[in-house]
Amino acid sequence: MIDTKIIGSLVNEAIEKTDYFIVDLNVGTGNKIRIEIDGDRGVKIDDCVSISRHIESNLDRDEEDYELTVSSAGMDQPFKILRQYQRYLNRMVEVKTIKGEKIKGKLLKANEEEVELEISSKEKIEGKKKKQLVIKNINVPMEQVKETKVIIVFN
């Protein structure tokens, strides 16, 4: 079986001078290699092809056969690593907690401990007839986050 560390090293060589990063890397049964990358400004198909070719040029199919897939992290997929949170700062996200709560808001900050969101809601304010728009920041501990996805907004 092809070693995951070798594949990781080859991917890191290929993305060394770019803003790309590894989101997921898996070598499964039958040497099915699946690599998911992302970048601070997105990922181009040509770059996935380039990374794939770099890996293929360093592996010998006659020695050990494999299946290789290099793709970008889908915008509709949950975040897998902290750097994805960093990429989407100041964008709208939906956080699902392990208790099943869904929180939509602007991603202000994320680290290993927590996610900070700016949320807005209409609330009844004392002395006002209509509900008023209230904007507040909330912190969600990372251990309470089940998944986070970017909300795709079409203008």
C-alpha cells in the first residue's frame, strides 16, 4: 500500500510556493488516493491537474498500481480544518452545533477554541412598537461545533 506520508510530502512539494493547503488526504484500499485542496483565493482546475501530474511523475504504476483524484474543497462541503475558517472570515456561514442548533452569521474569528459570529435578528425592544434589528456577536466553542459551511450568496 502506498504510504500517506509520501503522498503528503509530494503534495506539499507541488503546493510549496502557492497559497494552497491540504484539506484532506486519504489513501484507501486498492491504493485509492484522494486529495482535497483549497486555497486562500480558491483553486483552479489547472492547478489540480498540475498537482496530480507531479504526484504521478514520482510514483511508479509498474511497481504499485493506484487510482488518484485531486480536487478542490467544495463550497457546499463542511469545513474540515481551521485554515478553511480563516479563508472565509467576514463571510456568511452556518454553524450546526452538536445539540442540533443552526446559527447563521458573519464569521468574525476562528481558532482552536471557538468560532465568533456576528448575528442579526429582529427583537422586541422596550418602548418601541416594532421589532428592531439587533446585531450581536456570539462565541461558539469548537467542541460544540458539529459542522460549518459557507453560505453561498448570489447578488
